[in-house]
Amino acid sequence: MLEISSLDSGYGDTQVLFSLDLNAREGEVTALLGRNGAGKSTTLKTVMGLLPVRAGTITFDGAPLAGLSPHAIAHRGIAYVPETRDIFKSLSVRENLELAARISPPERTTWTLESVMQLFPRLGERLDNGGNQLSGGEQQMLAIARGLLMNPRLLILDEPTEGLAPIIVKQIGDALLSLKSSGLSILLVEQKLRFAARLADHVTVLGRGAAVWNGSGDELLQDEDTKSRWLGV
């Protein structure tokens, strides 16, 4: 579904990604792991058109994404939930969700306001609250629900458990397992190894801006050398 080949990218004069290769298959969860600074978020931002492609290619269903604006990439069927969540704090939960639903293509109606409330019941209790009145965990639920209401073919998540209490991490994990069982394709960046391994069909480990390991989550959990060298576990 998503194919990244020999990708170079970065910020200004600083190159972060070096000939990165990465594939995310349809109907699977692909996890991208690595230490801070390895290039995980840079990869996602480049896919979404927030950073330019310096070299290499990014294709989605065989069509190139390089050079497209972020909103054009979203309309192709990719929803991006950034690490910063970026909800509209001056709007209510309901308004945040209704805005996202406006760009959902008419032929894809899997996710509605009612169905995201079933996935995250807490949001149903907070529909009239402003985004600035939500806890960190509630904001993360809202960010994911907003992405789902775009009815994407690929959901990209950047550190969805960052800074959350263990009980909220479990709720987010259970929700993502439900999304996986529904067949939604997911590209996940995550720091928590076991959380990612539990979800992922395939794992790519980044080191110094390049892919240094590929395999399943179970294989990674058993690979002590890779965990020590590239993940610090």
C-alpha cells in the first residue's frame, strides 16, 4: 500500500533520513521503532508532505506522493495523527469530530460519530466540552477518532501513548487492536517496544536515519542484540 524507497529527507541543512526503505502492507499494522532522533517522526512528516523529499520515492497504491500538499495526501486516503495531537482546543469535541468528517469520501462510511463513540465511550461523555478541557488521554482519543472520521485507508500514528498513564495506554492499545481486527491498515511510530510488538504484523527498526532491522514483533522481542544496539532495551 505505502512504499518508501531510497528516501532522503530532513530539516533545512540537516539530513535525517538516508536511503530509507519501508513498506506498509494493506490490512496490516506496520511499526516503526528506534531511539529518539533516529528519524521516525521525520519519516511520517515526509510521507504527509510536511517535509520535502530530497531523493527517493514515496508511493501510495502505486501513485507518487512527493510534491503533493498535505491536504491532497489526506484526500488520497491517509489520516495522520501527530505526536502533538493538534486538536482544536477552542472547539468542542463534537466540533472537532464534525470538521474531520467533512472530508470523508462518500464511498467510505465505516466510521461515523456513533461508531467512534463506541470505540472511545469517554468522548461520548465529553462531546460538549472544549478541547482545552480534556485530559491528555482524552485528547489522544479525540485525535485518533478525528483521524478515523476521515475514513482513511491508512492511519498513521506518531507516538500515541506518549506521556499517558498506564490505564490510558491500555485503553489506547485495546482500541488499536480493535482497529487491526477490522482490517484497517496502520503505520505506527512508538517508543514502547512491547506495546508495538503486541500490535504489529511487521516491524522496521530505524537507526541513524536508515532501516537497520526488519521482522515480526515476536522476532524483535527475542533479538537481544538489536534491542540493545538500536533500541536501548
